[in-house]
Amino acid sequence: MQRVADDDWVATISDQLPVSPLSILGLVLAATIGIRIAGETLSTKTLLESIFPLATATAVVLVDRFLVAQDVAARDRLTVFAYGLGGFLAAFVVAALHLYIAYLDGLGARSPLYLLLMSGTMGVGAGTVAGVYDIKQRAATREARRQSERLEEFASVVSHDLRNPLGVARGRLDAAFQTGDADHLMEVDAALERMDELIEESLSVARSGTQVEETYEVPLAELAGDAWSSTATGDASYEVVDHRTLQVDPLRAKQLFENLFRNAIEHGREDVHVRVGPRPGGFFVADDGPGIPEDERDKILEQGYSTSEEGSGLGLAIVRAIADAHGWSVTVTESEDGGARFEFTR
């Protein structure tokens, strides 16, 4: 998991562009070829010469729009653009060498620059295909690594965190046999419930590490509202200061907000106030509670880390896992009111 967004500058530049670079390249090539076709007398020769490069340039734009619609990270989209640009240059150079050899043999082309442009366009198409394949392979590798980390974390909890309630249950059970006091059995029951809770939360962390399969456009206010209504909030309050939508798996996103709300309420005042709002490339959840010390912010999302003796340290680990599955980076900082602020960005 990348907690600190090392490629924030890439995302910032990408967000500031009205159209992504790959779409710009495809549109320029398609427009140039289209203008050439319109300026020529329509003939079989013109169609054979231009139709496939035009279709390729159009397909490149559509592929880029698809990547944007799927919320593919800015760095991955720029990787596809780099492949496409590399394909253009490679095809351009190869075609230029062939045309130069033909020129030396006295076989000059009628429109050499246009032929070079069309060759480069086909190279862009081939490079884009290679780029898409590469980012898919990278995504699969990252997912396999995340799955491995989740399994290791789950094994760690099972082998370590369960020992304490298991030891309590054994001790109380022995005491019940020796004394016949049924009160010890109540403690055994409480220990078993605690073990069940730890197992369920650990399984949730492990499952949340998988890729989300189906995502939908869901309003941020709706996600936060549903999560708040299913959380024991007491005298706490919340507000949503933006009406944007997010491309999410609704059930997992709801669990993310529930855990953040629960964390704010459990570690804050009874009347803690929580704010949910936008930030470039994502959203934030902030509160006016006591906040998180700066030296603990890098640890707070780790599984098993808790500032409470009774806490499992899994609530925020689940938040991290769900964010990871959606491709969000999580940054923990201080809110305007001095409380905790969790920022989620792509």
C-alpha cells in the first residue's frame, strides 16, 4: 500500500489537463488524416491509404476515454501514452528509412510526410495495445502482492491476538471446574465472543484486499448518510460539504465510512462532529476530536495497532484495505479543528 502519494505531482498535472495526453495525440492524428481525406478526391486509393490509420487514431481516443471512465490511475494512463508515443516514433523512423532507401533508388513517394504520419499512427495503435497490456500486468502483480500481505496479516492476528482471549477462556474454564462458580463461565463466553469478533474483523481485512469487481457511481452524501445511519453515533453529528459522486463498490465503501465514523466516536468526545468533503482526486473524512499524534500517523493504519487496550487495531486496517482495493492512497493528517483527518486520493 502506498500511504504517501509519491506520484502526486503526476496526478496534479493530469488533473489540470482538459484532455489526457493520449486523447490529444489520437485526436490530432485523426483530425489530420480526416482533413486530408476531405481535401482529396474520394477514391479507392484514398480510402485504402487512410481508412485504417483513421480508425486506429479514433480507437486510441476511445481506449483512453475508457481508461478515464474506469478511474485508471494517472501514472498508468501516462504509461499507456508513453507506449503509444514510443510506437509512433518507432514506426515513423522505420518508415522514414524505407522512404529514404526508395528515394535513393529513384522511387520517390508522392506524399512522403503524409505516409510517415500514417505509419506513425499505426505505431501509436500498436503501442497503446502494449501499454494497456503492461498496466494490466502491473495491476495483477500489485493485487497478488496485496493478497499476500493480507494473508500474512490475517495469520499474524490469528497466531498472536487470539492468544490473549484464548488464555482467559482456558483459565476461567479451569476455575469453573475447580470452584463450580458459574460466573467464570460468563467470562469464558465473553472471551469467546471477543475471539469471534477478532476472527470476523481479520477476515474482513483479508477480503477487502481483493480487487473490487463491480463499481457504481454513488453520491458521496449517500454513502456517508447510509454509513452514519447504521453506526451507533449517540450525540455525535456529521455533515457532507460536497455533492460529488464516487466510482465505488457501495457495500465496501459503506464499511469504510462506518469504520471511520466509529473510530471518530470511540476516540473523541460524545458530541464529536465529523465532516465529509472533497479534495483534488478524492475525498476526506475529518473530525474535531483529540486528533492523532504525528508520530503515530504512519502506524495507525497498520493491522493490530491500537491506542486502546480493548481495541483490536483492525478497524482502520480495514479502511486501508478497502481504500487499497479501490486504488486510493490514504493520508492521515490534522483537521482544521485539531482532530483527525483521513484523505483518500488516486
